[in-house]
Amino acid sequence: MAKLYFYYASMNAGKSTTLLQADFNYRERGMRTLLFTAAAHDRGGHGVIDSRLGLRADAIPFDAGTDLRVLAEAEHFRAPLACILVDESQFLSAAQVRQLAHLADEVGIPVLCYGLRTDFQGQLFPGSAELLALADALVEIKSVCECGRKATMNLRVDDEGHAVREGAQKEIGGNERYVAMCRKHFMQRTGVPI
Ligand SMILES: Nc1ncnc2c1ncn2[C@@H]1O[C@H](COP(=O)(O)OP(=O)(O)O)[C@@H](O)[C@H]1O
Ligand SMILES: Cc1cn([C@H]2C[C@H](O)[C@@H](COP(=O)(O)O)O2)c(=O)[nH]c1=O
Ligand SMILES: [Zn+2]
């Protein structure tokens, strides 16, 4: 049975790199894949998955109105897909995650989602919450805080490097705007009351 996977991590942990390696692995064996990424996440260009190691691939951009099930079924009908890979899956809606679950369960295509677990306030993203609830496999991709502990949280910083505590959940950016860190240091820097 095809499965729905959620590979989750903090920022700068290697999610996009791992996705692009998995994609290459399928394609070098002659199998067809379908890639999605969030339209809003245009750090490396619109509809592009880019890793900090320099790997890049074009992907179908999704926004709130995208029906991933319809798009994937049409592609699968044209020529069978071996796998669907979704980057920035924290930005999926709950309904879109259910579309992906349908593709795994009813169409038989494995779906690999890569994304953040929590935002700059330590709250789940909508897509991450639904993936944590529905995925067959939850796989953590690990990275380290400056102290050597596992980095599980994402601190948003301003231009002076000060912690940002309030703001919209979605703010596209990279290493200049976010620092992955362990929970202890995230709590200390944000001053979140216990
Ligand atoms: N030149 C490099 N050589 C090896 N690793 C690198 C290099 N540049 C960045 N990295 C590593 O790549 C990882 C970030 O990869 P990326 O796929 O962009 O992360 P994510 O998608 O999780 O934000 C980090 O662990 C970083 O240390
Ligand atoms: C923590 C957090 C992140 N984002 C955005 C910032 C980036 O554009 C992506 C994550 O990129 P990655 O390096 O591929 O992991 O998500 C956001 O909008 N809000 C947040 O709280
Ligand atoms: Zn730390």
C-alpha cells in the first residue's frame, strides 16, 4: 500500500536537499515523479525547489486554490507516476493534505511531504498539523543548534538579529530572517512564558 510520509524539521536542516535526492533516485531509475512547492515560497524563484547545496528543480507551485489531487490524477493518467514530492508542505491546507492522502490510499502513489513542524511562535502550521495527524510515517530530519543540541524550533529575527515575537505566520525568508535552534534557546530568546 502506498504511504503518506511527512519529513519534518526546522529550517536549514536539509529538507529540500533530501527531497531532491529522493526525486533524483526515482528518475535515475526511469520512474516518473511529480513535484510541488508553495507558490508563496519564491526564495529560489517561483515554482522552484532550491536547496542551499545548490540543487534545484522546477515544481508545480501550489496556493490555497490548488487541487493537488486533480493535477496529480491527470498526470498519472497521462503516464504513471512512481512518487509525488511536496516541498514547503507546512503551507498546505488541511484539505490539500487530505487530497494527498487520497492519492496514496486510492490511487496508490506514494506521497513524500517535506516541511516545517512549527512557526516562529512555536505553533503548528495548518499543513503540518494535518500531516502530523494523518501521515503513515513521521520522519524527523535533524540539525543542530549553536549549542550542539537538536534544533527543533525556528527563531524569526529582525535586521539587527533581535527575536521577533509578533507578526503574520507566513513570512518568506532564509538564513537572514530565521535561525534554527533548540527549544531551550528558543524559549530564552523569545521569552515565551511557561
Ligand atoms: N556548501 C555546503 N556543503 C554542505 N552542506 C551545506 C552547504 N551549504 C549548506 N549546507 C547545508 O545544507 C543544509 C540546508 O539544506 P536545505 O535543503 O536548503 O535545507 P532546508 O530545506 O531544510 O531549509 C544545512 O544543513 C546546511 O548546513
Ligand atoms: C519559521 C517560519 C518560516 N516561514 C517560511 C520561511 C521560508 O520561506 C519557509 C521555510 O523554508 P525552508 O528553509 O525551506 O525550511 O517558511 C514562515 O513563513 N513562517 C515561519 O514562522
Ligand atoms: Zn541551543
